[in-house]
Amino acid sequence: MRVRRGFAALLCGLVLASASAAWGRQKSADQVAVTLSASALDQYVGLYHGSEEPDAVDSVYREGDKLYIENERKPRAELRAEAVDRFFAPGTLLHLQFVRGAGGKVTGVTMVYGPNASWSLERFSDVAVRLNHALAYSRTTVMMPMRDGAKLHAVILRPVGSETSGAPLPFLMERTPYGTDDDSSDSVNSSKPELAASGYIFVFCDIRGRYESEGKFVMNRPIVAHVTKNDVDETTDTRDTIDWLLKNVPNNNGRVGVIGVSYPGFLAMMAGIDPHPAVKAISPQAPMTDVWMGDDFFHNGAFRETYGFDYVQELEKQKTAKRVESTGDTYDFFLQHVNFAGAAKAAHMSNLPTAKAFITQPSYTKFWQDMAVQRHLTRVEVPTLEVGGWWDQEDMWGTQAEYAALEPHDAKHEVFLVLGPWNHGGWSWTTRHLGPLDFGASTGDQYRKTVEAPFFEKYLKDRAGFDLKDTDSFRTGVNKWERYDVWPPKIGFKAEKLYLTEGGGLSFTAPVGGGAAASYVSDPANPIPYRPRPIQATYGDGSKWRTWLVDDQRFVSGRKDLANFSTPVLDHDVTVTGNVKADLFAATTGSDADWVVKLIDVYPDDSPGEMAGYQLMIADEIFRGRYLKSFEKPEPLVPGQVTEFKWSLHGVDHTFLKGHRMMVEVQSSWFPLYDRNPQTFVPDIMTAPKKAYKAETETIFGSAKYPSHLEFSESK
């Protein structure tokens, strides 16, 4: 749900991004500079990059008697010598120690930022080039009146001088609950380099009730009927904001684009519902679409406990983004407090509006249904670019759900979809990695330069260059982009089923005869962790939240409370594209149960480095048994009765390579990301008493009568 520019390093794993973004913000202790000759400075001139991220390049160059460093995202900073081979950047915490090879030539540099961050770069060219072509943007702040009298705060950035000269420019707006104080010429060039280079009037708005904006904040404010001037929501605030901008900001061309990731992605979609006539393009990216059905707070009825706990505190504890930090292993914390109501009480957050809704309305009530954006997407009103990641740990569901809702109404072919190998917001950064995975190129750079920037230039500036017809999908496993006429694609694919069989097997052939494929005891007193312990708070120090979906699943392989099913070693590539569905026949000795199904790519033992034997989740999802018949009205399961459960594990585009194995893992807890199911039916799991939590036996069937399987489309 949260993507904030200050979290660049955590999002993409690049220490460099964090340090370079801070070049101008923090001061080092006073340094004493020494003077080196121009010829001495020339020894350091060149291009530098890291071996793991060769696309992230720093250029060191000389102008006159001064040495500078810059990269594509950050403007140049002067480097002053402390001694031969040792430099610092004045006004920052950045120090550089150049490294020489055996022949005395400079071969690399070690950068040190503050007491805890350092990284090494290799010099791969002794010819420097200017990498940063940033436009200088002026900054103004405004308070804009809404129809009900509340005033909303915004930061406006535009190319210097464009107020009075040059061609009129379009607006590119981002509305956010996360604050706008840090938005500046440097930040827009760093976070949106391609868009900033093109030149827009950027508008960053604090939404109602957040930071410097007036009014009351409501999480995922539902759309309401607009009868009186006091009937406000995010669609009306967007319209009123645009009205004010068009009338009060000089030299604009009358066109508006709206972009945003996560919560701002939800807000971008609001601009496309009953839109202002000036809105010509929107890009909801990893949007919060339905926070009960599949995005931030619930998945198929199972409550995302740690995430809801941390995020609601951040947004509703007070107007700023401060929150109560959890410490220690959150696995122990939530186990100790039994249920979410107990944890919320311990954190003094029970009366926060959304926390109260969690506790009192755990089912898919009107409260949650009214927030669901996809219910309003009954026509295409503005060109829309949806963007999402295969391993988005927060809002994977929304991107594909919004596209699916809009696509049947897309007569003009103005709805586009990009799905890539990213975590939440990972397309914003220059990296070819996610955790241990190497995709061979900076896929985020590829997307932004070939799709995002041309999309807005087409619809806001009438420029050529945007050639996407419908869907751009990055196929993992073989690491290549594929383009499709629709998602999921139909031409070139066939329907396939992968069956769970007795003895832990997986087969493309339906079982004949057979019975129970596997059984295990699920004990709420010892739930399966969703990532290796200790499990830090979602955004706490050292948290691995952003990459947990690509964690090696071998960390649970020794447990007895789950079931594994595997194919033999593949003798040919198997490409799975589109929606993966679980069709599970199972029984429990209890009256409620959770089912977690993971589709895993098992790497060969002779794969290089960390990937030897690696178990990589490709598709995964949870289903809470009580919602089998209705998400609105939960019912107990019948103990011992074989029951069919069907749900989506989401869309994928992945090739299981020859020599790999396909694995399906089934378990009944995923803690503490998802709260524990007591496995005894109670009216409200949020307040379930300790005595309700009981160990139960779960049985998975794989027979002709009860053929548990996965359904997907395979490339012909």
C-alpha cells in the first residue's frame, strides 16, 4: 500500500539509490580539502558501476580544476580531495576511496555514506559522459478550495521559466496520503527521471485530512452520491483540484494526467471515474482496489494481521505518518495476544476507525463493498495504463482486477496493462534484481522508457512513440517481454490441469482410483511463519517484507504440518501464462480451516550460487474455509466432510525450465501476515477466545472422485 520516495533503497535493494538521493540533504562534519592538479584529477575520471547492478552507472568527470560525480537520477555533486585517492562531497555524508590496480591505474571506488553504508563500484570506462540531463523545476505551494469549503494543500513543480515562455504544458498529478514536503526539483528528477525530462507541470496533492490539507481523512474513502456540496469523495476532490489548477496555473495546455502507486494508485483510478473533461490519461499502478477481497487487508476472507496492524496505525494514529513501532519478533507478539482485538488493545489502537472495522466487520459487509473500486468500472472514460508486479507484496490483486473490469468495455482499445517481475512499486528503480533473482536487464528502466513516458506523451502532448496494443508481460524463467492482444492471452495457449496425487506427486494426467493424497495436523499454537524468523514489523528496521514473496521456501521444508507435491524433473520447458486456479478437495476434523496453496519452481541442485535447489514461489494465495458459500455470511465447515474449495492464485507468466521441477505446497497457516484460524468456527475470529484454538487434522484428496488440481493455460 505504501510506496514513498524516501524508501528507495529498501524497495530495490540499492544502497546507492539511498545515498545518492541524500547528497544534498545531510551535512558531514567539516572537512579539510587539499588541492590536486588537473592531471591528478583526471586519473579518477570515468564511468563506474557495481557488478550486481551494472545498469546503475555513476560518472566522475572534471571541469576546470574541480571533480564531480553524478548519475541519471541525481544532479552532480562536487568532490573535494582529502588526500590522494580519498574524496568527500561537501555538505553530505558521502566519502569516496578510489582503488588502484597492480599497475597503479584507478580501477574502482569504494563509497562510504555515514557510519553504516558502503559499497564498491568498478571503473569500466575512463571516458566520462554527462548522465544527468535534469530540468530545473521551480516550486510553489498552494491551498485549493473544494466545493464544501475545505482547502487542500499541493506542491506545484514546473520547468523554470515555463510560467511565461515556451509551449503550454500539461499537468501530471499525483494525489497522496503520504505528504508532499519532500517534493522538489531534485526529487522529481530522481523519482521520475523520464517524465521529468519530458517536462510537465507536476502537482503533488495532500488528500483531505492528511498533512497540510484540511478536512477529515477517511481510509479508501468510498464514492458517494453527489447530491449536495457536502457530498464529497476522492472523485469530487480530484475534479475540484483540476478546476482550480486550470484556472489559476498559467501557461497550461488544458490537459491533465494522473499517476500513482499503491494508495496514490487508488487515487489515480478515482480520476478516471466520472472524470473531469481535462483528464486525458491515468495510470493506476499497484492500486488499492478491493482491500477485503485481495489487496491490503484481507485475501479471500483471511485477515492480513501484521500489515493491517502496522498500516492503520501509520495512517490513522494522527495526521502525520508517525506510528507505534513494533519491536522484536512479531510472530511472538501476535501469538501472545491471541487475536487481533488483543493485539490492537495492547497497541491502544482499538478505536482507530479502520481497526474498529476489522474487529466488528470481519466479513465482506457493505462497509468493505462500498470501498471496492472495481464495482464502479463499468465503462472506459479515459485512456488507462494499469501497472503491476508478479511479486507485489501489498497490492498484486488490484492491477489485474481493474483491467479485468475495464477490458470488456474497451471498445476504443484505450486500456493497457503492464505486468513485470517486480515487488510493490519496483518498476520505479534501476535494478535488474529482486532478492536473488537476476532478470538480465533493468526491467523498470525498460518499462518507464518504452511504455510509461510515451503513454503520457501521446495523450498529453500528441507525440508519437507509444505502440502498446494491450498487454506487455515479462515472462519470468526465460526473462523476456511478451506482448498480447488481451490478458489473459488466448491465442497460442491451451487449458491444462496439474493433479495432486498420492505419494506427493504432481501429474498432468487425471488420477484413476486413489484416495487421500496427504494429511497433516495443523496446530494454531505453532503456526507456519510466512517468512524466516525473526519477523520484523512491516516497515521496521531490517524488515524483509518487500522481498518475502521471493524467499526460498525451503525454510519450511522440515515441518510436518504441510503437504508437498512435485513433478519429476521436467524433460521440456513448461510455460504457464494467465490465471492460476486452485481446485482443492479437502476435509478437516474441525469446523473451520484455512487453505494456502503455493505453486513453486524448484531449481536444480547444480544451479549457480544461491539458486542451487532454490524453491521460488510463482503463484500463491490463501482461502478461509468459512467463506466457502458466501463472503458476506460465513458458515462452519462440516467436520470430516470432503469439500471442494476453488479460488484464484492470481495471474502469472512463467516458464518452468527443463531440468526444474514444479511443486505445489499446501498448508493451513501463514502467520503472522495472516491471523490464525482457530479451526473451531466462531462468529468473529478477531475476538476468538484462546480456548477456541485447537489442533485439527487436514486431509487433501487426490483421487478420481476428488481430483485436487491446479488449472492454468500452458503455451502450446
